[in-house]
Amino acid sequence: MNSSTETRRLTAKGRATRDRIVAAAAAVMYDQGVAGTSTEDVLTAAQVSSPSQLYHYFGDKKSLVQAVIEYQTERVLGFQRPLLRRLDSFEALEAWRDAVVQAQHARGCRGGCPIGSLASELSDADPQARTKLAEGYAQWEGAIRDGLASMQERGELDEEADAGDLSLALLTALQGGLLMTQMRRDTLALEAVLNAMIDRIRCHAVG
Amino acid sequence: MNSSTETRRLTAKGRATRDRIVAAAAAVMYDQGVAGTSTEDVLTAAQVSSPSQLYHYFGDKKSLVQAVIEYQTERVLGFQRPLLRRLDSFEALEAWRDAVVQAQHARGCRGGCPIGSLASELSDADPQARTKLAEGYAQWEGAIRDGLASMQERGELDEEADAGDLSLALLTALQGGLLMTQMRRDTLALEAVLNAMIDRIRCHAVG
DNA sequence: CACAAATTGGAATGTCAACTCTAAAAATGG
DNA sequence: CCATTTTTAGAGTTGACATTCCAATTTGTG
């Protein structure tokens, strides 16, 4: 009935169904794009029998997309944060790079970034989506910045280095790398850009 | 009738109409995405009165998209090549960066990369499109590589620097920057990543 | 248990978009 | 200027898709 602000009273079963729909929608939309995903696709994937259920929990497709954005943001940060939290050395930074590259390999270089794909498709068309995506990226960038800052605190990285600039650049480079991975079906571009950025940061290393 | 291989016998008028359709389709698809663009949208924008015209020149929407990819690739390279051809100094590299940033400002930070948007939307869904996009990027990367190579020849850049790696990384960083620009509605991330990459290349400068 | 609210089922509606068909107008080429 | 091919017109078909509605069923609560 509502789009995103109020959270309706939900029973345990209701929340389970809702969650199932969001997870299924996220997966299918990641595969086929938002526009390429019908409500019926979502219902099938979520093993939900009737459209009325979807419209019971979400006002329309747009607000389902909103929920998918939140879901994907949490998933990505859930993967990233543990790695970024202990950025205490260049080895750790390289381990992060390897984990990212490895993750793309594991999915056959398909799909790109779960947030980036949404950003590309929705930024111009859906202002609310764009705002939520920007919030998600801000969190992500913050996590990277904290990691770099902790490297500074530990004396691995020059205090003069601008962690804000570097984290923004690193996240941006990663987005480009993930897009190129998806299109090239290999991780060479991703590796090249991440290596370049890490080398760039290394210029600020305390040696 | 055919998708892309044969070029049918076309009269001058025919070619004009075909070109008008492709240009209009490119513009509308850049604004609204491929999936968000109906054939009717294209006809209206191209000032073409009947669907039969579209289907006279293109077998289906997919082959129209194919033509749009070629069109956008040429347009982007038409903008990029003149700048990249005379990459003979770091000033020229910075001028290239400024031109890219300026171009995004000029369009209100909307739309992202004309090729990148297509890549994100089509790479997983349309294998033929993905191939053509990859070819386009390969050309673009080649142009950057040539620019960097000419800097090496002129002795601005260390001969040991790997122009292949650097050009791939630079193009990849640019793609990320354009995506982030579209989503953030500002060019800070684009500037940050390009500055970082240029600084990185500067490490190889011949001092 | 009873009553209200939440959840589910399934059919139905209306719109829109891709594509087709037939035939008229215009251009080409001998 | 006639025959052939290309180009344009416009109505029509088909299917898919977002969304709605009403009723049945289950679940929480006093």
C-alpha cells in the first residue's frame, strides 16, 4: 500500500514472504535487468503463487525496486566490510583486490556490480532510486575510507594522503572494472585498474 | 530483412531515412535505456510516420540496437580520437581529462557513457551486442594506447611503462567515473579517479 | 473460542509494445 | 516512359505485462 516509508505490521510469515520476494527479485533483476524482469518472473522465482501477494507487500514495481536496492546494498557491504575493516597493510589491500577479482571469476564475469547495474539502469529514470543508490555508495566509500584511515593510523600510509580522495577514486575505479569485466568476460581490466590504484596509493606509503 | 551482415541496396533517400532512425534511436535509448525505448518512441523522434519503415531497414529491434552501438562507437571515438592523437605531454593528458569532465557537466551529469550504458544493459542479455561493444572498447583502448605510446616516443614517458596496461586501466577508470557521475550528479568521482590515474602515470614520467 | 487483521489464491482488465500485412507513392534504370 | 524496385502509409494482430478485485484462508489476540 505504501512505497517505502512506513513499515506495515507484519507477522512472521508475512515478513518471510516479503523477504523471499525481495531476494528473488534481486536475483532475477541482477540477471535480467530491472526492465527485463516481469512481476511474474519474480513470483515464479520467489515461489509465490499470486500477484496479489506482491502487491500486498509493495505498492508497485518501483517500490519493489527500492527494496531491492536496499537489499543489494546490504549484501555488497556485507561482503566488503569485513575485508575493508582490517585494511592494515598493502597486503590486506591486495587481498581485497584478489577477493573482488575472485568473486567475478566465480560468477563467470557476468552481472557486473549488483549496485552498479542498478545505478546504470535507474539513475536517469528513477530519481528516488538514484538517491538510494547514492546513499549506498556513500556507505561503501565510507567503509573504504575508514580502511585507508586505519592504515594511516598504523603508520602504513602517509598522513598527508587524502583518504577521502583515494577512497572515492578506488571505489570509482572498481565500478569501472566491474563494468568492463561484465563486458569483456575477463578480469584483466579490473585487475589493471585496481593494480594501478593500489600502486598509486603506494606512492603515499611510508617507506 | 537481414540483421547486420548484408547491406541492402539503398537509394539516397533510403539511406537518409535509415540514418535518421539510427540517430534518433541512439538519442532516445541514451536517455531512456534500450528496454525503456519503444519502437514508437523511435519513430516519433525520427519523424518517421510508420513502423513499416523501421522494419524495412531493420529486421527487428535487436538489429536496430546493433546499428545504434556502431553509431555510438563512432560518435565517441570521433570525440576522443582528436584529443588522444596528440597526447604528447602531461598537459595534453590533463586537457583530455578536462574535456571529458566538461562534457559531463554540459549534459548535466546525466546519461553516463553512451557505450557504457549500453554495455551495462546489454552485456548479459545480448551476446551479439556484447561482442560489438567489446570491439568498440578495443578501438577506444587502442586510441589511448597510441597516445601514451607517442608520449613514450617523445621521451615524456618512460619506455618501461606498459602502455597496454595503462591504457586499459585508464579507460576502465573513465568508465567508472562516468557511471559515478551519472549516479552522483557531480563529477567529483570522475575527477578523483582520472587524477589518480594520471598521477599514477606520472610516476613513470621521465624527469 | 471468536473476531479482526493479515495473508493468500486466482481470475480478470486494460494498456502498451513488437511486429505484420497490404497496398499506395516515389524513385531508378533501361 | 515503362517496368522494376525501393520507400512510405496505416491499419491490424498478437502477446505480454503491470495492476486490480473479490473471495478464501490463515494467523494473532482478547
